[in-house]
Amino acid sequence: MLSDIVINILEDGLFAALAAIGFSSISNTPRRAYLICALLAAAGHSLRYVLMLPDGAVMHIIPASALSAFAIGMLAVLLAPRIKCPPEVCFFPALLPMIPGMYAYRTIQYLLTTLCHTGEEAFQHYFYLFVYNGLTSTFIISGMVVGATLPVFLFKKLSFTATC
């Protein structure tokens, strides 16, 4: 049982790292930053996975994403000076694997489904699902933005001297 959880955590981190390297390669990130981006993505995505473990149900996806993004931001501020890049170069690709794609997809799906139903009960049900998924997606992304950028402002001197 415990080994299955550990394997799932490692898989989650590995796939997030691969996605971060892919996002780094298409966003003109310096090659020296690829490893840091991959490590940040693996750490952040794995942390979010652990915070949301199905058995423990410690947190909802919104605060788990915000805390994971904060961890990614902190690690970026600490590791970016080693590769002489701003922290944003490292944490933007690392955050992209945590974008709530299914919630965004379901938002559009339920919007279109809402528009296709004329009965009040079905309309209200699908409108509820549209609003729920839309708000969840919005708050996840907002939490990630605030969580990742907060360390840059908290450690301003370290953040803005990373390229020197």
C-alpha cells in the first residue's frame, strides 16, 4: 500500500517534470534552466498530489495548488541565482503542468450543454456545473499566480539580483 503511494508520487513528479521541460523548450527558456524547471515542477506537482491524497483528503485542489505554487516560487527564488536567471524563468514552465485543464474543459462543456437545454431543471443543473467548474478553475489559477509570485516580492533582494 505504502509503496503504491510512493510510486504514484514519483510518477506524478516525473510526468510533471517532462511537461515542464516541454513547456521550457517552447518558451525560449535557456537550456541551463531546464533541470531547475523540471525539479520545480516535480516538487510542486508531487506536493499538490500529496496534499490531495484520496485516502487522506487533506485539502481541496484550490489551496493545495496555491501552496504548491508557493513552494515552486520559493524554490525558484532560491535556485535561480545558481543558473543566473530570474526566478520567473524557472517557475512559469514549472507551473504549467498544474493548470486545471479538466476544470476549464468542463466549464466550456457545461456552458454549451446549458445552452442546449430549455427545461428549467436541466438548465439549472448544467448552469450549476458550469459555474462550479468555472469558479474552481479561476480560483486555482489565481491561487497559483499569487502563490508563485509572493516569494519574489517577499525576497525582493534575492529575486532581483539573480542575474548578476
